[in-house]
Amino acid sequence: MKKISTIIAAATLALTAWGAEPNVKPGIEVLRNSGFEQLKGKRVGLITNPTGVDNKLKSTVDILAEAPGVELVALYAPEHGVRGDVHAGDHVDNTVDKATGVPVYTVYGKTRKPTPEMLKDVDVLIYDIQDNGCRSYTFISTMGLAMEACAELGKEFMVLDRPNPINGTKVEGNLTEPDCVSFVSQFPIPYLYGLTPGELATYLNEEGLIGQGKKVNLTVVPMEGWSRDMDFRATGMPWILPSPHQPTPESALYYPTSGILGELGYMSIGVGYTEPFKLFCAEWIDAEELAKRLNARNIPGMMFRPIHIKPFYSVGAGSDLQGVELYITDLDAAPLSMIQFYVMEELAEMHPDKKVFEHANEKRYNMFDKVSGSKEIRKRFSANHKASDIEDYWNKDTEAFKASSAKYQLYK
């Protein structure tokens, strides 16, 4: 069955490339097909970025600006900006959208939650962004804080739904603990949460997890054609990179395999090379030996091959590095977020003088903890550099979360 589903997914991509209709319609298309009835007579604000497009690549900004009976009065820029013209981590300024003349307010930087002044002319605030399905990606934090602002001001909030690009079943990682709440772990959800943006918004709202538990008047415009077993490739939809280091649909699958380790700056994870989040490389690694050891672990759904690289920028820029490239062979079986800990364990055994928590910059530990959602992950792993010391803790909340979130699922 795995081989058949892989063939079907590949065929779908091939047909889409030749102009076939995608299998899934995002929320913006469903809204448009309804004649924008839910927005008639309302002043509209929109949080979006370049991923907010229909299947013909037309921006939701332009769709709403041209929609009859819709008054688009404000845009809100998350990380990278509304039109994607801001580099990762750079400050996003308040400005005016050149194409529409609509004012743009930043919600990334010092102001991450829309202020009353920013929302004073808005009746309904819409969110339309393609996420990557991982808690540490900042767009869901932007969504939740915007929901909080609307709840406080009595404004409506609408999510134009999009796929979880990993799928709707993958749940991994402990819930964020109170001392690790931050913009990269804003809410008590697992590292991989297996929900669409609309489902997550409903979960946060109904479970009282935004603000002081005050609910917002929330509407989700669901997709058509999406099912929980679909990764993004199966949708046939065009992939617009949501950030510079997520260039393909596969990028979302590999992001959780190395992103936590990447916070330590200890080795290259492929950022700065052509395979972001897909590599583990350093000058001192023996590529062939590491690949042999990792493959000998028989990690479900994963394979590794030796690789030699010279990054163009970021960690190891201009240096000859070696290590492994990872391949997901069975997404359902692969323990995505644990991979980086297996790698760290093997490297600690191969190179006792290079144990990650004895050589990484301690100033980076705080961000590692925030992305992990718990200080316990670092503390438990660093004691012996053994992945088995954290596995139970890392997975302790997943089943309970699956049960509590199931009633908010919009798709089978």
C-alpha cells in the first residue's frame, strides 16, 4: 500500500505540472466560490504572506482587494512580510502595499500582537498563511496573538484554511511548559501538532488557550478535498515557500528532524547549502562511519547516506564539511523529531571530545529550550547524551493531545 500511495502522489504531481486541477481547494477559493458572502458589508483586515494564494497563484491580498462588496482596509505583516520581501529575523516596518494602496502594519518585531489602533477600522481580521506544521514556526504564534487581540476588542476572526503539509495525523513532542513559552512555542501544544491552521485556531479558542481564556468570534472557511493522510505533495497545490529555507514541500517534512539541534549552531543542518534541514555535517565528522551507525539503528522510515559539502553561508560557510543526508522512506513510521537526538547520541559515542552540550555555545541553550518547549529535554539528554533518556518525556503528551484535539478536526 505504501508503494501504491507513493506512485499515486508522484502521478498527481506530474499531472499538476501539466496543468491538471489540484486535488484540494484552499479556504480562499471556497470563500470566493461562495461570493464572499461572509464578508459583505464588513471592513476587512488580512494577515498573510506570499503563501496566501489560490491555486492559480493569485494573492489573497489581490483577490480580496478586487472582490465585489469587500472592503479591504488593512494588511498585517508577519515574519518575512506580506509580499515576502523581508529576510528571516529582520524587522518588518509599517508601510503601504504598493499594489493595492492598503496600509500594512507589522506584527513581527516589537509589536507581535495587533494593537487597538491597528484594528480600529477593522470588523473582521482574516488569517491566510501556509504553515509548516511545526510549533516553532512563528506564523501560528502570530495567528494566536491576533485572535487574542480580536477577542479583547470584540472583532471577528476568520481563518482561510490550508493543509498541514506534514499531514493531519503526525503528533510528536511534549506540550510547551510555562517557563518555555515564547514566540517559537507560544501555546501548550506538541512540537508536531497534526492540525490545520483552522483546526488549531478552533482548538486554541475552545480550550481557552488564548489570552485569559476569552473566546474570539471565530469562523473557519474549510478547504475542499483535503484528508488527514495527505502530505502537501498529495494535494497537487502549488508550493510557495513560506520562508527562505522551506523551498519545497519536502522541506516541511525535514524541518522537525533537525531544527531543534540547529538552534545550537553546533553543526550544519543544511541551512546555507542546497538541502536545508536535511543534513548533519561538520569538519570533524566521519561521513561514512556516521551513516553506517545510523543505518544500523534501523530507525523506522529513515535512511542515511554519507555526504560532503561546502556551505555557501551560515554554519561552516566556505569550509569542507562531511556528515549524513537523511531520507524519509515512510512518513507514518518515521519519528521525525527524534532523529536529531539519535544523531547527537551517535556523534557523542564516535567523538567523546565533541559531545554537543559540552561544546555548544551556552548562550544558545535558552533558544534550544524554548524550541523544545521544556528545559527537561536538554537536562535529561546532556546527562549521558542518550536519546533513550528523553524519549518517554518527549512523547508523554502526544496521546492526550490527540484525544483532546480530535473533536476539533474538520476533515476525515
